[in-house]
Amino acid sequence: MSTLYHNPRCSKSRAALDLLREHGIEPDIRHFLEEPPSIDELSGRLDKLGGAGARSLLRTTEPDFAELGLQDPALDDDTLLAAMRAHPRLIERPIFVHGGKAIIGRPPERVLDVLDSND
């Protein structure tokens, strides 16, 4: 099973979806801005990303990042995950989950790395 955390307004997210389809993968599409992932779900994505910290999922260019003071290095993962849950625009995209792994599709071609490692 494959899932793409997708924002159809994001060119990188659209490109990743096109690449997956070109390779015969039709992932479940998760419109995370409309249906924000739970904190447990976000934590699970971190595990599938190889145990990366919550900061690896943050979009630091979003205005909410600065407005919420999330640049503070003292903030723990729980605080950052709660901010992403409350403000899903802060979640980096696209995130492709395939098998037991996940990857952030930036650049979009990176989504193919998960296919190569699982198939």
C-alpha cells in the first residue's frame, strides 16, 4: 500500500504524483490540509523517515513557522508535532509512504527512491 500526503496546489506534490503514476503506482491520496494527520500519524511518519526529528517535517518558509516561534531550538518534537497538527500548512510535502518507508519528495524524483528500496 502506498500513500501520498498531497497538496494539489503544490507543484512539487503534483510532480511527485505524476512520477508515481508514470511508474504504475496509484497511491492513496491524503489531502492533509483538508484532513490533518493526527500527532500519532505524524510520529509514525517520522519513524518511517528513518527516525528523523520532527523538524525534518517542518516547512520553515511558511509564515506560521515564524509567527509561532518554531525556530526556537529548545522546542521538543511533541511541541512541533502539535503545531503541525494545528497548522497543517507547516507539514513538508509531498510525503510518500510505501511499504515500511517514507520519503519527502523534494525534489519530486526522490519518491522513486522508496520504490527502489522496497521492490
